[in-house]
Amino acid sequence: MVSPDNQNAAPNPNRAKVSASEVKLRRILRDAPQDLWLETIRRTRSDAHNSLIYWMLSQPECDFAIAAHAFYRSNPAAQLDNPKPLPLRPSASNLFALVLINWDTGFFRTHKLKVEAVDVHPRVLAGVQERMLGHPRGSLPFNIPKQLLTPNGGTPAYIPPNMSPDDAIHLWPIFADLGLQVPDTAPGMKRRLEQAKGLLKKVGIGYN
């Protein structure tokens, strides 16, 4: 297992500082169902969120669907086109290696959530499967488990309204501050008014 969650260790000048909002979100996720974890990774936008994903993948409770999402966002096709040995301690920029190393140490065996197209697009999955056919068994410097190549099973994630980052007062500010995908306006009256104005404008009533 590769564990980055070591806030009591001596300062490391080479380690990126974790923002206060990310620390808050990690604490919330610790007590949240895996459905919210999957919802969170689906709202990440870019490599700027890799430290959060790295943390999620390093927790023993992390569901397989979250690992599958992270694995396929790491461009595994490119890794198969130019295969290299995995580093012993991958950084947050190498989610491909982190998923495979943690799998080999027993992680991601809980698979309650469904891997959907938003996590693994069928075209991307087919491309990886096709590339795997071009590599004889045992010829790669890493092992991709068959579960990641055929990510079936599980039930769709369920997020109740009080846990939706779009609408939960305690979640929206954190997600917005981190740049995770949420509406631009905080939940409440202002957003409802903006939505009403947008609807009126759409139907051509009262706004030009």
C-alpha cells in the first residue's frame, strides 16, 4: 500500500501543500458512504485534483468503481503503447501506477458501486482491451487485473439531496473552492432566482 495520509510527518519541501478545503473534504469523506466518494471523483476536472484522488485510492475502504474511474482517467492506452516498469512509490501524477500497486496489495476488493460510462467510456475500454491483445501474457512490466479490463457488477451510486454537492450547504462551498464541478451560485434563494430568470428568458417572457 502507498499511503500519502501522513499529516503528522516532518515537513517535506517536495510535497505539495494540501489546501484547507481539501482537508475538510477528506474529513467529510471519511464518514461518508462510498457513493459520495464516487460522486466526488466524477466531479474532478483535471490533474489539479490528483492529490484528492491519490488520497481516496490510498484508503482501504475505497470501492472498486472509484479505482476504475481513476485508472481510466490516467490514459492507460498510452501506458500500453509505451509500457514502463511502475515506480516503487508513485506520485499523485501517476494514478495508473498507484491503482495497480494498491490492487496488488489487496485494495479495491469491495465492489458495491457500478462502473458506468461516465467512469469508463465504452470506446476507451475497447481501446485498452484491444491493446492488451497485442501484448502476450507476461510481457508487460506491470499487471492489469482482469477486473479492470471488464469492470462489471455493482449498483448505481445513490446521492440523497442532503448529500448532493450541488445542494448541500455544507458541501457546496468546499467543492466550489476546490474547483470541483458544482453550480456557480451557492444553493439558496439567489440560485432559485437565477434559475427562474433563466427559464423566463428561455421562454421569452420579461427578458431580452
